[in-house]
Amino acid sequence: MERIKIKEIRSQAKVVGTLVTFGGAMLMTLYKGPAFNLFHSSNTIHQNSQTHSLDNHKNWITGTLFIFLGCVAWSCFYILQSITVGRYPAELSLSSLICLAGTFESAVVALISDRRPQAWAIGFNYSLYGPLYTGIVSSGIAYYIQALVMQSRGPVFVTSFNPLCMIIVAALGSLLLGEQLHFGSIIGGIIIAIGLYSVVWGKGKDHTDHTASSPTIKETETQQLPITSPAQK
């Protein structure tokens, strides 16, 4: 779906930026390095090390497989959403239909996986606030904004910002949850930012050239106006 002309600098910037961003994300995942004590105390580090030492390397094969399947499904969703928006340009209705379909699918999976009545109890705590935030912000508003951006810039421009989630999670995890911030996360975040800038720069050049080559709305309407006046008729 993305037009690539390998001899042009903007296309090279998009390809290289994508590879650099992917490399930075892999670096943040696979390499830790020395830890930094920025937003938390040594007591918090000690408590976290005792907690995570028992959970490390458990079910990592199954977890890796599910993460891979999730990435493939999420990528297919972006492509399908972009194709659907092109044929059905009603972003708000499309977002509502996506959320409605996700609600039914999640309800079926929840009924199969957990049949206890206590699991469906909702109180005024994080069991209510978490789903509300996820449904309203992460799903409803996010899908609507994605559809708007996809219509003007395409799915590549939308997905190029996904690696920023890793940087935001690492920063907020260290600031709010007291998690250790490692050297690999810092270097990987810098590499992701460089690759993201390269992709966005290339997409910006594509959008500028497309806008300059295509006629504006006023020019199109002017070309469709009748040449003869009513008096000449």
C-alpha cells in the first residue's frame, strides 16, 4: 500500500527509518545493560528485584508466541482499517462498529475462559476504571483518530508512531511504578526517535509533493463552472 521509489531520498528515508526503528525496539527488548536510579529509591529497587526474580523466565516461549501473534493480528487490523476507510469514509460509525464487534468477541472469550460469577462483579475501583479508559480512550477515540489520519497520510504514517509506546511505558514505569530504567532502554529509545524522524520526514515529503501536484478544491470547482453566461444562451 505504500509507494516506494528506491532511487528517491524520501523513499530511502522511509525504508531506513523503519529498519532503524525496528532495531531500536529490539534493542530495548533484548539488551538491558546497567540500571539507572533516576525516579525511584534503592528500597524500591530491592523490593522489585525480589518480586521479579521469582517471575523471570516463566512461560517465555508461550508469551513470545502470543506477542508475535498479537503483532501480526494488529498489523492486519491496520491494513484492513485503511482499506475499509477508503471504501466507507464514515470514521465515527466505523469506530463504533469496531468497538461493538470487539465487545461481543471479548464477551465470548471471557465466558469461555472464566465462568465464575465473581469475575463479572464490577465495583468503583480499578476493575471499572481500567475497562472504561481502555474502551473510551484506547479503543473508541484511538480508532476514530487513526481513521482520520489514515485517510490523509496512510497506514504507514499511523503505525510509525507505535514504537513510541515502548519509550512512554519505560518512562512511566520508572516514574510511577518504581521500575529500573536500563541503559539499553535509553539507547533503544534514542534509536527509535531517530528512525521515527526519518520515516515522518519521508512521509512529509510525499504529502507535500502530492498536495502540490493535485488541484485544490476551489480550482476543481472553478473548472466545473459553465463557461457561457445565461445571456449568451
